[in-house]
Amino acid sequence: MTDRRIVATEGAPKAIGPYSQAVIAGGLVHCSGQIALDPGTGEFLGGDVAGQTERVLKNLQAVLRAAGSDLSRAVKCNVFLTTMEHFGAMNEVYGRHFPQGAAPARATVAVAGLPRGALVEIDCIALV
């Protein structure tokens, strides 16, 4: 596999485990899941799901830009919520970043827990 490049940027939180912020391969950038970590301090921001979703999408945007892409080129996102009760608030923020008619494919699932007690995590695949 020669067409593979690791993406790393100071504009998004450093990986908190043995993974890359993103990997470019085959004309796509595969972004690891982001939670509401401050890129400057690495601290978890907490707050409600709307605020966390906003920070998550800013982090994803920073990773995508470092890869030569952006949210408008996203083709697939996966959203992980700790409860589907947060779906509406997450979806409202998400919709501001992905307008109707241009939104990527998406799956949204409820999970038992997320790193650092996060309420939402989002990963993304986009065109480079």
C-alpha cells in the first residue's frame, strides 16, 4: 500500500491512543473519531451535547483542512451518542455544518460510553 499518508495537525487534539488523526488513502481522507477536546490544551471541554458537537466538528474541520479537504467534501460520517435523547440537539448543530442537499451519508448510533465521558463522538470520510 504505497498511496497512504498520515495526517497530523496542531489545529486538532492530538491522538489520545495508538491511532492517527487521519489517514489519506485512495483519494479519501479517513478521520478518526473526535470528541470535545480543546486542541491547545488537550483538555475535555464537557458541557452539553450541542457545545460538544460544535467542538467536535471544529476539530474534524481542522483535520480535514490539514489533509487538503474540508467538511463540504465529506462523503460519510458516523455519529456516536451516549443516549438518543441527545439526537435533536446534536442534529441541530450538525445541520449547520452540513446543509441540506450537501450533507454526507451518516449513521447515528447510541453507545454505552465514550472516552473521557463525552456525550458525542463523530468520525468522517471525505474526498481529498
